Amino acid sequence: MSRKLVRPRQGRMFAGVCAGLAQRFGMSAGMVRLLFLLSLLLPGTQVIIYLILWILMPDEDRVRY
């Protein structure tokens, strides 16, 4: 499990937010994407949270370990 929350270069579909969350918490990126898509069926602010994470999560290239 990675300690840093970053958007990886490899395995991105759109912005890399789901891939970064999956990497951080030791899950598959496909499972996180599926959970996100299913969450869109519920009322809430999922898209806004995704956009905020996209802005706040740095690219893997810009973070030094």
C-alpha cells in the first residue's frame, strides 16, 4: 500500500483519481471505478468530490518520495 495519495501515470482512465485511490488503499482500480459509477446512482456530491480530488491530488511525477 502506497503512503502517498497521488494520481499515477500508469493505469489512468480519465484523470487518475480512482487509480490513485485504489493504489493508496490496496484495491483494484476497476473496483474503485465501479464503486464510483454505482455511487452516481445515489443523490449526492460525488462529481464535485471527484473534481476536488483531481485538483488536490498531485501527479506522481511531481511528488518526491
